[in-house]
Amino acid sequence: MLAVILSTIPSGQVYGEMVAPGQDAPMEEDDLAAIEDAQRALANADFDALIPLLYGIVEKESAPAGAHILYALGLLFEAQDESGPADEMRARADVHIEHALRIEPQLQLDPYLYPAEFLRRVEEIQSRRHREGESADGEELVSIDSDGHFYFERYVETRSRWPLFLPFGAGQFYKGEPFGGITFATVQTAGLGLNIVGYWVVEGLRGESGQIPTSDFDTARRWRRAQIGGLLLFFGGWILGAVEANWDFEPHSVRIRTLDGPPEELQPSSSAVGFERSLQLQWSLRF
């Protein structure tokens, strides 16, 4: 049985433990049939059926890597529904992808069946695991403790939206899109510069009386239009940049990594252990 225990930490980190698989038990015929149905659902792009078909199977020790992969795909598909807990589903999907990679480190998926975005997510997790030290021959990335558990850490980072509304491509730079930031910054700078130059030229045409000579009316009119056009370009680029920055912005990012053992936040402190022992002693004396 695959058990997951989560506890929320104030710093934004969530730690969990999963019972490490033991000896593989043979899959039951009903489970094998359900996995085959899930594979057919994948071929038909019926992603809604993956979670109901595999819900009970992925909790078993004998569940193959393919079952975890299909279940993760179902979770990511459900995460597209904005009314649901999308970040939590993505985090659970990452856990199942990592579990599948522990079972089959050299896992390869058919690009004609799986969505490109899902394939990229699997490749990112594979690359991260290799960077963190997992060997290619299937050696476990983390050490299993004496209780037969391994631990993972989920870190949730929340970013504010207010920088997305700043001018000069600040929202794009904030999202990590320097090309878009440079583009919007250039457009807005050009518009603002044209507005300022137009103002200077028109004011420079004025005589000592403060009036523009009749001979310079056409020139002043052209630069006044350029001044207004530059102002419209500046504000238009500002508004468009803010809209584009908010279009696909993800305020929450979730990262998952495995740990060598339980983190300090989940380990009882020495004072807590002493208090627990004193309670046990008092109970034993009273009894």
C-alpha cells in the first residue's frame, strides 16, 4: 500500500513521506484490465478516464511505472480546470512521475500518444534527478530509512501580481521573459521620447510673445501630432504589456525534491521527547 502523509510548514514547505515499495506482488487480472483500459483511453485522448481507472491501482506496491505515468497525466489534465486545486494536483502528478522514474529510470514515452507539455515535464524531472545524483542504472536517489520510508519536500512559492502592472516591460522581466521585456521597454521609451521631443520642438517655435509665427504653424501642427502619437504609443504599450504579463502568469510555483531522511521540522525536539517520556513515567507510576 502506498501511503502519503503531508504536513504544512509555515515557511511554505510541505513535507511528506511515502512507504517504499517492497517485494513486487503479481498484479490482479482486474488491475491489468484497468491499465489496458487506461492505455486505450490515452490512445483515444480520453484523459478524463485516467484517474477513475487507475485511482486504486497506483496505491499498490505492484503498480508499474506506466500506471503512475498515466495517473500523473490524468492529474495534470484535471489541473487545467481553474475551479480545482490546480497546484496541489500538479504537485501530486510530480510525485507520481518521480515514483515511476524510480521504478523505471530509463522510462521513454511515445511522443505520438502523450501531449508535448507532459513529455517536457517528465524530461524536466528526469534531468533534475540526474543532476541531483541519481545514477543511470536505477540506483535510488534517496536512502530509505530503517522504517522503510523515503521522504520528499514540496516547496510552494507565491509571487505578487503588482510588478506586472509597471511600465517599460517590468512585468515581462519579472516573469523571466527578457525578450518581451526589452520589446515593451523599447516601444514605450520610443513613445515617451517622441512625446518629449515634440513638446520641446513646439515650445521652441514660440516667439518672444509666446505665440507661434504663422510661417511655423504647419511644423508645429505636425510635431503636436507626433507628441500626441508618442503619448498614445507609450500608454498603449504600457497597457498591452500589463495585459500580456497577466495573461499566462502563474502566481504559485511548486517544486518537489526528495530527501535523504525526515527534515528537522518533522523530527521531535529533545524537550518534546523528554516531556513525552515524563508523561509515560507518570502514567506508569499512577497505574
